[in-house]
Amino acid sequence: MDKPIRNTARSIFVVKEKIFITPHYIRVIFKMSDEQLVLFQNMRSGSHNKIYIPSEKAMYCADYEESIWNSDFFTAVRTYTTRDIDFNAKTLQIDFVAHGDSGPASKWAENAKSGDFLGIAMKESQKPLVPSAQNYFIVGDSTAIPVISVILETLPSTANVMLLLEVNSYRDTFVLHSKANLNVRWIYNSSPLSGSKLAEECIALLAEEKQFYIYAAAEFEVIKKIRRHLKEALQLERDRYYTVSYWTRGISEEESNQERQKQRME
């Protein structure tokens, strides 16, 4: 039987407000029109999306709703997490890591102001972000905090969660909301583009493996080390963990996607 095709929705969203949650963590809140409420009615918080960053040419185009989807009118496409969709407040939120002007998405977010716009495309998905479990071990760098925050908000009070989170500095820590019992360990890395000790910290905490469901999301090489440990050292079954890389140090998302495709073909 053929797999069902997931519905895809896309639209141009206008910025309502921008908030610096921490010095390196930006939340952009977009307005949702009545048409967008219908178009995105089956989408949910925590889902991946594609953002289309408009070029200066698109920003001065009268019909940008249609024009931005033409490659001449956007400078880059990036994958992000939908932090929140609030159909009552008619808002959609996306959180960005602010790391200077090195990336087109973070540059856009740092300069965004009320009235600016962004193309956003999402696929419908009803799959839970994590399976039901009593004990979770969740690992992530700054790029993974939006989806991890959504995961925590969905967990029941009976769940126990050990968290290992990497951020720029102590000023980038904040309160995580969840009914679950949280045990949070923050580690600081002011130069994530130069490397990370997140994998080593994760492996050390898993020295005495317990009955966790493990969720890890971070930079490509970090996830590669963690995945190898889970598969080879701990010999965990595939349904005991989920790992995903959100970025690759030193290369763009386009180059990173090409590298992953090469590895799948090898």
C-alpha cells in the first residue's frame, strides 16, 4: 500500500513582534490571518518547517505573496521548528539562535521588525514527537531547544526527564515548562562553531545505562558520536532512541544535506 501523502501548506507570514528571550535566543511572533488559520489548521507545534528568507527585491515587490516562492525572490531556505501555533491568539512562533551574521536565518531574525515578512512551509504530521515512556534522557544544543521545549510541554506528570542542554553561557539558560519531573544540566559553550563537548558529556552520563528513551538533537558530528555510542557500546534497539542533526559545523545547510545524501548512498 502506498504511503499517504502528507498535506503541505505554505504562506507569507508577517512579523507581529520580536523578543530576545536570552542574549542569543530570539523569538519571532507572526500574525495569522483567517485564511492562514484554515490553511494551517492541521499543523502543530514542534513540527519542522521550511522558512524562505526574502531578498531585498522581494521586500519591494507589491505581490510578494506569489513572488517569494520564485528563487529570484528569496536568498535562502532553512529548516526550523515551529515553536508554537496558537489558533486562539492567531499567532505562530519560531525561535532563532542568534550567532551573528554568519547565517542568513539568524541575520534575518536579528534584523527583523514588526511588518517584515517570511515565507513558511509546513507538512502535516500526527506522529508524536517522542513515544510514551516513563524515563527520558534528552540531549540538545541551542538549535534543538525549541523542539525540546515543545516535547517537555507535552509530557505528563508521571514522566521523569534527565536533560543535558548546551547553550552559549549561563545568561542563555531559562525556565523550562513541563508537568514532568525535570533534572536539568546546562553546559556552556561560547564557541559552538569551534567544536563541542556535548557528545562526551552525554556518553559520560550514560555510563550506567538506565531504562531511558533517549532523544538527541544537535550538530552533525556530535550526533554521529552519540549515535555510535548508542548503537555499538550500549547496543540499544532502534526503538529506544532518536537522534537527529540540525546543522553541520563549517558548512551551509545545502552542503550538509548533500553530505548526508552521499553517506546514505555509500
